[in-house]
Amino acid sequence: MSSEIEVVDDEALPRGGDMVASSAAGEMANGVADESLKNDVYTAAAYGDLEKLQRLVESEGCSVSEPDGLGYYALQWAALNNRTAAAQYIIEHGGDVNAADHTGQTALHWSAVRGAVQVAELLLQEGSRVNVADMYGYQEVNGKAISSMLLGRKILHTAHVAAQYGQTAFLYHIVSKWNAEPDVPDNDGRSPLHWAAYKGFADSVRLLLFLDAHRSRQDKEGCTPLHWAAIRGNLEACTVLVQAGKKEDLMITDNTGLTPAQLASDKNHRHVAFFLGNARRLLDKRCDGNSRLGKISKLGLAPVLWCLIFVLLVTYTHSVIIASNLPKLTAGSGFIAWLGVFLATSGLVMLYRCSSKDPGYVQMNVHDPQNMKDDEPLLKIEINNPALLAGNWSQLCATCKIVRPLRAKHCSTCDRCVEQFDHHCPWVSNCVGKKNKWDFFIFLVLEVLAMLITGAVALSRILNDPLAPSSFGAWLNYAGTNHIGAVSFLVVEFFLFFGVAVLTVVQASQISRNITTNEMANAMRYTYLRGPGGRFRNPYDHGIKKNCSDFLINGYNVDVEYIEQSTNTEGIGMMHMPTPNLQNGGAHSHHMNGGGHVAINVNSDNSRKAHHGHVHSAHCSHNNHEKSKTDSVPLGLGLGLGLGLGLGRGRTNARSVAAS
């Protein structure tokens, strides 16, 4: 894959002087660094210097509708850096929102690079075409202009650009509000999902799958999005695609006959190859739900556990309570003995409730494409969802097509999202979640108490047999011969007790802290469980007393975050950001990244470099799969893009720039 924004390498740039705007490219090539070069509309637009822009346009008569020396428009520079006020001024003074540079890109394409939602909204309101494609019209080869019909016409929509740079919020905005097409392929057959998977932007992958992007679409090389994620070793992107996909997705081969797992192994991404291979083996073992064996497998181990407890109860009753070769029970001991039976029977009832009860399935959204209007946004139902507005893309479930609660998780076994998902328990053949965790915990407590009582009664009855010999060896032989049922009961219960008791203690500990098993296992992955400094912090822990009382009385804990009251208010207040001197070219820009965090880029006059535009290539190769070793951020004109490599070949003196 290619089609990425490229900038000239530092080695290719002159070392002398300041490099400011693209209009100064010719002078920079000669090493000229004239301070007057900064006084152009392109630099002013890039830095959002509205005062300078007004002076240049209104006093000096500069045009904002003409391209600079490299063919890029002032509106594009403003859009790239999210300079809404500058963009508004340029449009009011003749700037064309649909003006395209020599690659066919408009200002809207440039706004997608940095995820500049505010300026994109302005452009769209002013008539910018959301589904416009960029292209190479003509290219210069050996001094001759060759038609794009010969070199290949590169079509790249705004959604492609946003997906390349992981601008999930930008994608969400243009699709939900402006009904942009999220699954349109380019002339190489690659959709935005291909790009997001290749670049490893899992949040963008989730959103595109949520929008019903085609998972199995094969490009001209026969690669699906899963192939490209495997080539780059993007484990999280592979995980999202596999969870939302089917077994057939893992078996698709590209033009060379390789599956995603084989490609990952070929590129030495062992962790990805292991994951994909293991996923395929698990899916191979999964029975067809419509077959007789599949319907039986859906029952899980709950019937086995129910029968085991029932058999133990019968054995205990027959061999311990009413055994003919043991003394009759007194009223007190009989009450205790039958109490164990009652507790175990109550546990069976709770086991049935836990197995058959809704664990807290989140209601699925069912979209009817036939009843949807052509201009109806695909995310109309969820457009104002607070989770999406906050950039919590991990709450998108690509399988259920819902925005799930923060503590919910999709269970691959049940194929549903479950609120306050704890774990999927094969012994109860159901998930343990918000609505049945109380039943599960009470079941555990009842069975532990039952095992304690029945075990104590059985052991006491055997030890107090008046006919038993006094020597230990003879007693063992006697018990094994005359009380085989009671001894068998004790042996089985001994091994069961420790497993159930440990599980009960763990569940009680988690309930007291209002945290789930799933959250404990993924504490380092879930951002809402990390406090300042990246340390673990459970925002739902309201103290042992409240946690336990809410769970025992209500049956579940409410997902309300605990807000710590700070007694020390000294020094707390509004933080003032330093205001840069726009006349000297300093600027700062705010933009939302895929995770919903605000990034602030501060650029100084001494570190500016020229942006060399969006340069695309139609070539795609499996061989160019290594990630860039450079994590530094090139500064200049608020660009602030991290480094990455495309799937294609660029000029030898150019490097591709991708959002980090």
C-alpha cells in the first residue's frame, strides 16, 4: 500500500536558513533564507495568523485563490492545521473549498490527515464534496506527460485518508453527520478498512466494522484487511477482525496462495501467527449450532455439574444419613445432616437460575437497510452517544453493532455483549454478568456451606462407628469395606471443596472492590482502570461496605464512578496556556486522536520545514513491511505527523509520514 503523504527528507533540504512555506520552495532550493518569504498567505494560513492574513489580502492585495509554488492552496494549509478562523476568512475572500491541487486533493483531504473536525465541518457546510476522490491526472516520466490511464488512476476518498492516519473521530463525524461512504474501494480494490488494518489502528477498524465495512473484500493482490494486518504484525487489529469475522475469513488466500496466518509467519510475526492459527483451530472445533451435536454442545457442562451434585446428594443421604450399618442420628445431629442436603438442593436451584437467566445481554441494534433513506446517516441512532463523543472507541462492538457500556464485553462463546462481564463459566453454561452474578455467588456460597456440613457429618459418622477397630490400619480397611459409599463421598467432596472455596473467596474479594474477573485480567489494557501516572485505579470502588451492600441488596453494583474529594484546594484552578507570538510564526494546535485525548503541538519558528504535499503511488508490495524505527515528530507548519512506511515505493529521497 502506498498513497501516503510524503515530505522531503532532511538530507534533501538546504541547511541554510529558515524553511517556512511551500511558496518559498524555489528559493530554499538555492539556500536562500529571506525573512520576507514568511510574509505570504500560505504561511499565515498554516499558522492561523489571521492578522497577517488580513493585512496581506486587504492591504497588499494578495490572492487566496491561487496555489503556491508547489501547487497547494492556502485553504489546504489552513485545513491541515485546523485553522478554522483562517479557513473561514479564506473562503469569504474567494477561496474555493473544492479547489484541487495537482494530485486532485482538496482541503478536505488535508483536514483528514490531522483529524481536523472543526475545519472539516466548516468546509462541508460551505459545500465541500465529502466523497470527492483525489487522483494523478498526469505524471512526468522521462520528460513526457503520460496519461493516468497508462500509469494507473489513483482514487482515494476522504475516508481513505482518515483511515490511513487513524483519525477515528474524523471518520465518525463525516459518516454520522455527512453520510460519507465508509467502504468505497480505490482502484486497487482497497477500502478504508484495508488501510486501518494495515496501519494497525484498531479503533478505526472497530468503527468501520461497526459501519458494516466488508471484512472479506480482496484487493488486486487478493489481500483482505486481515491479510494486511497480519503482514504488519498488528495483533490488536487482527483480534478485532477475527472477533467480528467468521472462520472463512481465516481461510481466504491471496494471489500467492497464502492465508493471513501463513503471511504472518512468513514475516516472522510469531505472536500474530500463533493467534490466527489458534483462532482457526478453535473455530474448527466449534460444532454447527444447528446440528444435533451442536445443540448438545450448547448445553455445556451445566448438566454434568447438576448430575454430579445430585449423585453426591443421593450417596450422602443413602450412605451417611440413613445408612443401616451406622448408629441412628439424634435430633440435633439429624437436623445438621439434613441442613446440608437442604443447602445443596438450594444450590442446585441457584445453579439452574444462573444457567438459564439472562446474564445482562446488551440489546442489539437491528438495522434494516431497506427502510433506511439514502441520505440517512448510518450512525443516526448513536450520533450523540457520550461514549463516541468522548472518543471511547473500544465501546464499539462490531459484531452486535452497538455502543456497549464501558464495563461490558463481547463474549465469543455466547456471541453477545454482556453488561459487567465477569467471565464465561462452562460449568454453568452461561456468562456471569450483571444480572446473574448474584445467583452465581449465592450458588457458590451455598455449595461451600453444604460441603462443609456434609463432609463434617460424614467424617464424624465414620469415626464414631462403635464397631470400627481401634488400630488405624484396621480402621482404614474396615471403613473401605463397610462404608465404601461414605468414603467415596468424602474423597470426591475433598477435591471439589478446595476449587469451589477458592473461587468463592476470589468472587467475594472482587465484589468487595466492585471489580470483575475480566477487569482484573485486563487491568493493564483497559484505560478506565488507569489513574494518574498509569497506575491501577478502580473508579467504581466505593468502599467495602457500600460495594457489598449494593451487591447483596440490589443484586448488582451500579456503574457510578467514585469521585475523590480533595481537601487541599491550593493551587487548583484554570491552567493558562502560553500564547505564542503569531508574528514570529509560533502556533499551537489542538486535535483529538483516536483515543479521545487532546494532543497539543507547539511549533517554533526555528523548527519549521516545508510540507511537500500528498504524493501517491499505486504500487503495493508484501516485502515492504518493516515499521519505521523513527518515532520523532517532524515539526513545521503544525504538521506534527509521526513517521511510518507505506506499502509502496516512494522517491529515494522521500519518507512517508503517518499519524502516530
